[in-house]
Amino acid sequence: MPSPSPRAPFRSEVRTTAVLAAPLVAGHVATGLIGLVDSVIAGRHGTATLAAVSVGTAMFWLPIMIPMGTLMALPPSVSQLQGAGRRAEIGPLFRQSLWLATALGLLLFAFMTLSVHALAPMGIDASLVPGASAFLHGIRWGVPALTAYYCMRYLSDGLHWTLPTMLFGFGGLLVLLPLGTVMTFGLFGLPEMGAAGLGYASSAMLWAQALGFALYLSRAKRFADLGLFARFDPPRWPEIRALLKVGLPIGVTVAMEGGLFVVTALLIGRLGELPAAAHQIAINVSALCFMIPFGLAEATTVRVGHALGRGGAREGVRRAALAGLVLVLATQSLTALLLLTGNTLVVGLYTTDAAVAALAASLLLYAALFQFPDGLQVLAAGALRGLKDTRVPMFLAAFAYWGVGMSLGAGLGLGLGWGPRGMWTGLIAGLVVASVLMAARFAWSLSRLPSADALPAAPVATPTSGA
């Protein structure tokens, strides 16, 4: 994808970001639809299955966010190498990131194996523990595949080639939907496995995605000159440490935000089946909406990183961030309108239980309120990742999501008895504070970059064409 000239009209930067982001958004929506498929299949199987999958999903995504975020060091690193004309260094960096992904995947597998023993001590309703444990036992087998998949995906994204993210994302749905249905309900002579069936089906889908992406990278002409799998490189600590230095704070930051939602689900799980099932529906819809600004933020990370690699002029970085902001404001307006006017229709896709549907529909009104702060904070965080400014944002996220969001949510939801609505009020407060702090940090980081007049002209590097 050719990059617009630094002096080109601003609309060309918006267009470039939109083209780059569209497959990312679609890929993230596909990821969100995986959660929707799980929830719909579980909901049709029964309210108890839906509630158990809600808790199991929360216990799965809470730890997985740290390696997922840690590997986010790869797109800005690759994009900066590409922008600086140092394409030959990308292959060795990728091979070191695969070692990191493998180690993270194995650690997470061990953690998931042990995590089922924490459900009862956490106060999760006793009726939900067996189903949640069965779901976790099934899906843990896919964790190593998931970390490898993210490593390969982030490489492709950092090179401005985001179409595979979309294709493999939707390809996963083609595996999960029939396989999850068969294993959950016990069709074609197979035993009915309930929540466990969804876990094993999800694991199979993750391996299909990872193996498919590896095959694509090894054969696509676009990546042939990189020699991604051309030789075996042993792990080298200096390169892995450099990735961890940038990526680990990203992982913690992502976990801080995602953990706010995950722990909220676990706390609501203490209130029983109905609140847990309603929250699972509402949070799944919210997560699906979040995939849009998340994809735009990832595209902004790449564009900011590319601008930094081309010379690091303040004006180019600002243009990249502003293009993302324009797109986020437009998309968040649409999702807020959808949640305000279509909440009842959306909930009807998940459940026929009137009590669950009524509570879930009311929670989506809260979700509509945090669309703008959620979009702004994730975009600002993405722009900061493009600058490799990750350590301070980690502390800002900790304060906003946990010092404000979780404290207020737990106080209102559990302390004052507001239930799920109190927890969601805390979510809104945490996201508002995060959006203000992240935007302020980006403005400060931007002010420290040199202006274009102080830098020599840098050559523009463009990715190799080819399928």
C-alpha cells in the first residue's frame, strides 16, 4: 500500500488509514462473532450453559490478554523497519517473536490448567463451576495456537497487509459454527457435551487458523523476500528482551482494560444465573462494537510507526493520529445509535428468556454511553504504541480502569446493591478517565518530536506487491 506524501491532502491520510483498517476491523468483528457464536449456541442449549460459558470465557480472556498485548510490539517494530527501508531485518525479528509467542503459549496453557481450581474460591456460583471448568479444559488446548496466530497476524498487519486478518478471522467462524453446534448438542451420534463441547470446538478452530496462516505466509509472494521460514534461528535474548521491553507494558495495559470487563463478569457471576447470562449477552455485544475502534487503533499504530520510521516528524505523526480520530468518531456515532435504538432486537438473537432479555437490553443502554470514551482511549493507546511509548500508559491504564472503574463499579454493584447496573456505571467512569489520560499523554509525546523543518527528507519505502 503506497503511503501518501507528507504534503498530500489530509483526506488521503484518512483514506489510507481506512483502507488499512477495514480488513482489521472485519477481522476483529469476526473475532467478536466467535464470542457471539459461542453465546448463541450456549444460550440455545440453556441459560445454565450460557452462564457457565460466560464465566469460562472471562477466565480464558483475562490471562490471554497479556501475551496478546505483548506481541503487539511487533506491528510498530515491523512498520518502523519498513518505513526506514530496513526490510531485510524483518525476517529475523519475526523468528524471534515466534520464540516469544511459543513461550507465552506454553505458560498460558499451564495457567489455564490450574485456573479451574480458582473458580470456587473466587465465589462463583456453585451451579456454574462444573460447566465453566469443562469449557476451560477444552479451550486451553488452543492457547499455543492462538499466540502463534497473533504473532503471524501482527507481522502481516505491520507490513500494511491486513486482508489475511479478515479472511482467517471469518474462516474460523466456518469451523466453529458447525463444530460447536455438533459438539454442544451431541448431533450425528456424538455425545452431548454442553459447555465442554464449545471449549473443544473453539480449540480446534484456533489450530485451524494458526496452521492456515503459517501455510499462507510460507507461500505468498508478498512475503517471499523476507525468508520468514527460510532458516532456523535459535532464541536470542537481546531481540526477545527488546520485544518484551515494548510489548510487556502493552500487554499489561490491554489486560488492565480487558480485565476490567472480565473481572466485572466474574463478580456478576457471584449474583447467580440470570445476571451472569444477561451480562454475557450485553458484554458480548459491546465487545463486538469495540472491535471497530480496536481495528482502527491498530491501523493507527502502523501508520504512526511508519511515519516515525520515515523520519519521525511531528507533522506526519499528527496526521496519522488525526486520521484515526476522524474515523473513530464516525464509527462510534453509529454504534452508539445502534445500541440506543436496537438493543431489544439485538438481545433477541441471543435468548428467548424474557427476564434475561430485559436485563441485557437495559445494560446495552449503558454500553451506548461509553462508546465515545472507549473509542478515544483505545485510539490514543494505539497511537502511543506506534511511538513505542508504552510504559507510562500502562500506569495510566491501571489508575483509570482499576483505581476508578473497578472501585466504583464494585462499590455500586456489590456494596450498594445496584447489581449489574452498578458494575456498568463503573465501566463508564473508568473509560472516561482513561480517554482523558491517554489523549493527554499522546499530546505530550507528540510535542517532544521534532518538526519537519528540523529533519532531512527521508525516502518512502513501500511494501512489495504480490498476493
